[in-house]
Amino acid sequence: MKKLYFGSNLKMYKGISATREYLQKLVENTKDISRDDIELFIIPSYATLQTATDCCDRDFVRLGAQNMCWEDQGQFTGEISPCMLAEMGLDLVMIGHSERRHVFGESDVEENKKVKAALSHGFKTLLCIGETAEQKEYGISAETLRSQLKIGFYSVSPEECKNIWVAYEPVWSIGVNGTPASADYAESMHKEIKTALYEIFGEKAEEIPVLYGGSVNPGNAESLIVQPSIDGLFVGRAAWDADKFDTLIRDAMKVYAEHNC
């Protein structure tokens, strides 16, 4: 059976002490689960990253940054360079989260520059994509995702697929007022994503895990994880309690194993 991916972006929540406590509890809760079966990752806030890297056993949890500048250094006040993140020993960088795109106005071209910079520094590079409610209403969800992928991965070589992850997060399903996508809809979009990745990278695209994120919770995680084109779950606030995230992971793994016996 394939490896399953479980992760969470802590956004602008959890300070230094809360992040330390959360990560230590998450490792303790899940360390009996073979990492041959799952890939577990957490993306804390910038201010907590040094504490996170110091306190967390990286054999059990990968740590990532929520964003990154495309330049190694320069006059970019308020930005964080890939060199700084590499010096901290981080494993991955998230690029193109919907809040970066729609709150801070980042374009697909900017995401492409960040993707190439992250890959050039050896990070696992998690590109987030997703359509808005308006784009869904117009019936252009698939076209939107394909455009985000084709621009986001422009001039990226197939050999770099081993360090690429993709998270599909419909913009209308994210956040406190988000509406979870149905399992059928999520599967249909994941098929579109995998088709587009094959067009970009050829057979190497099979190395790229595609995760679903968007109001994932204990009520829908099991129906999502068994979908054939969904390789993992990018969980929001349902993951921010270590005990509850542990339960969600175990329940999803159990249902997936039963479904694939």
C-alpha cells in the first residue's frame, strides 16, 4: 500500500511555548506508527521555527516554513530567504497558500519563482493550489488548477519531482466558514491535478503526492483518504490538538487499510 501523508499549517496560531508543547505531544502520540506508512509534517509560524527545530524529533515529524522569498539575499524587508531556512535545518517550504494568493496578492508567476528557489535549495516544496467559489460557479475549476500547476512548475525539471508535493485546497472550503468539498468532488479535482502533472513531468509525476486540504475533520477524513487519487490530508484546525490529530490519523489509516485489503 502507498504511504499516506498527514500535515497541518499552524498559520498565525500557537506561540513558542504552545508550539513546543504541541510538537512534543504529537511526536509522543504518534511515534509508534511506522514512518514507512505515513509522512507527518507540521508548518509552524516563523517566530516559532527555531524552537520547533530544537525540540522536535525529526525522525517522526518534518518541519516546514509557511512562505519564502525567491531571492537568497537582498533588499527585501520583512522577507525570509531560503538560505535562512536552510540554516535552520527545515525540511520543506509551503508555496502559494490561498491566503498568500488572495490576501497578499501573490501571482502564479511569483509562486513559480519561489518553487524554483525552494527546489534549488533542496527543500521538499509543497505547492498549494485551489479555485475560488466564483471560479467553481463558472465551471472553470479544472482550468484554474491546471493554470496554477503549469505556471507554478514552469521550467521545473522532471528530475525534481522527488521533492515536489501538491496540496489541493479549494478556497471556498478553507477557514472557519469553509464548506468541505465532497469526497467525489475532491477525487474529481485530484484526477485533474494528476493528469496535469503527467502532462508537465511525464512518468516522473507519479512521484508527486497530492494531498487534499479544506475543512478536513473527523467526519470526512475517512471518506477522503480512501479516494484513489488522494495521497494524504492537509488538515487545518482539526489537527491543532495533538490528541485529536493522532486519532484522526489512526482512524484514517485504519479505514484506508480496510479499503485496500
